[in-house]
Amino acid sequence: MTTSTSADAPVFGWDVGGAHVKVSMTTRAGVLADVAQWACPLWQGIAHLERAIDGVFARWPAAADASARHAVTMTGEMVDLFADRAEGVRMLTRVLAQRLGPRTMFFAGDAGWLARSACADGWRKVASANWLATAQWVATCVSDAVLVDIGSTTTDIIPIVGGRVVARGDNDAGRLMSGELVYQGIVRTPLCGVAHRIAFRGETTGVMNEWFATTADVYRLTGELWAEHDQHASADNGPKTEAASRARIARMIGRDAADASDAEWRRFAQSWRHEQLRTLGANLARVIAQDAALAAAPIVGAGCGRFLAAALARQEARGFIDFARLAGVDDDDTTRAEWVSTCAPSVAVGLLASRAAGGTKDASADEAHSSNDASPRAA
């Protein structure tokens, strides 16, 4: 095991979700060095998180060093492995602190950075705060903007005005009410959750309330789903091919793939895309309506589904900024930009932690306390 000094130890930013673990590595100077994602179906057991941590240590041996600093945000406390969110935060912070070491700190929004020992009482601030980490970082770069982070499962729509995050909701329940959290993504969302009626061959038909197909089937057929983001099993555990996707979306309206041509099923996939974009657009309008400063604000797109955020920007005649550009990725580095934007909360929490530590002589004593300062794939 190598040993770094605390002065040059990197910061590893962790976003521990219910379906993925995303991790970034940032230098003490605040430069993003690398980022990667691991599938982690946490609802199936904590062993999946343990394996993801093993993967991080294998990729970056420095992450296992006692001097390494780890900044963690999460949404995984929501999975039904846990009796409630408080238990989820307690278990996740315990496992992470034990595995990652003494310099592990947990993002708690306006409450700053918490040591594991403070997370039991402060769990409400730690729970599902990854959206706020991303938004706080974006707010340091863009004065007025709407962050639209579209992932595999959910979408965050976060207003930023005057360099401050001005979200009305401060937890999942509040954000679901305000429209700032939409439980739709581009991989895992069942199509019966996107629309109850859908256009096919010029007519509208009802949709079966069955887990026959997911949005991954739609975006495989539109050609917009990057294969590296397609990390979870299909609805029927079948092949993740265009042919299999046609069969799955056909079942949603009581048909077989042979009932229409490939071109017709592609058009049908576009109908599902349109419905999802319509839902996201309606929630975007609700968020924008709350402040006049957002009337012409650009959209900052993040997540593996940020192509839909770009589509929203075109639809609204707004500017569009890729999160990866704010993180310093060159315009021509498309693969790295894809991963940095997809893993935006882990990148943001690492950058925020690096910045918070930059003003201290030895941040190890200061980082983990309450403060008001604000198969793996790689970039």
C-alpha cells in the first residue's frame, strides 16, 4: 500500500445511489482527474456496495490509502432494503466509513460536511442530497440557470438564481411536490409509468400496466442510449438488442413485433420519447415559473439522459451548457464529457470538498464537521 501525504492526497467524490455507485477523483488543486461508474442494485443487498467499493480500490489503489479523502453523497437510503431512510443513512454511512477510512465526510447541504458519528442525528440533511451537491457546484459557475440532470431512473430540475440554489423542496417529498424531482429516467423507468395512452399508427391506444418494457428499450430504438449506460437487466431479462426491444414495447399495447415493420416500431419509440419529454417539459415549466430571473436562463444538462435536456433547451429556445464543460472537459473530448456529465453529483461533491479543503493547512480535522460552507466504465 502506498502512502500519500495529506497535502497531496486526492479527494474521491462518491455518489451512492440505489442502482449505481459513481466515483470521481479530484486532485487537491481541484482538478478532476478521473471518474467511473459501477452498477450497484443496492435493493438486492449491501454486498453490492461492498463489491463496488472493491472495484474502486482496484481502479484507484490510492483510494484505499489512509490519507485519502472521501466525500460522499447518496440516494441509496431510499431502497427497500432498509426499513426507512434513517436506517438507510445509518447503514450506508457505517459501511462507507469503515471501508473508506477516517477521512470520510458526508455531504449535508447547508449543514456542511458531517463525520459519520454525526450522521445518525443529521440523517435528514445527508439523505438524497446528491442533487444539491451538483446544483451548488453549478451555482459557482453560472449565476442564473436551470440544472436538468436526467439519469437512469430520475430527473432533477433545479433552479439557480444569483449564484444560489433556490429550490423550493429540500427533500424528495418536497421536490416531488414542486416538480423539482421527476421519477423518470432513460434506462430503468417502466413504460407504463411514462404514459397510460400512447399514439400508434395514427390512433391512441391504452397501455398495459405491466413491467413489459422500460425506457431503455425506447432509447435503444431511437439510437440515443449509450451502450455503456445500459448496465441493468431488461424487463424480461432478455437480450438488450433492437429486436428484443421491439418485442418488449409491442407487448405494452398488446401486440407482437411481427405486427408492424421495424420503421413503425422506431416511430412508436419516438412516441414514447415525446411523452417523456412532455412530462419533463411540464415540470420544467413549473420550476421556471417561480422566478422571473429564470425566464431566459440556460439549461445546464447532466446525466446519461442529458440529450433530453438538450432537446428541452431547443424546444424552449434556451441556451444549453453541458455540465462537463463546467468541470473543465474540453469540447472535443466527447467520451470523457459523457462520463463526467453522467457522474455529475460525484464530480460535484469531489470538487466542493476539494475547494473546502483548499483553504486549510491540514483539512483532515476540519473536513468532517458541520460547516456552513458549502463492470466499471471510465471517462
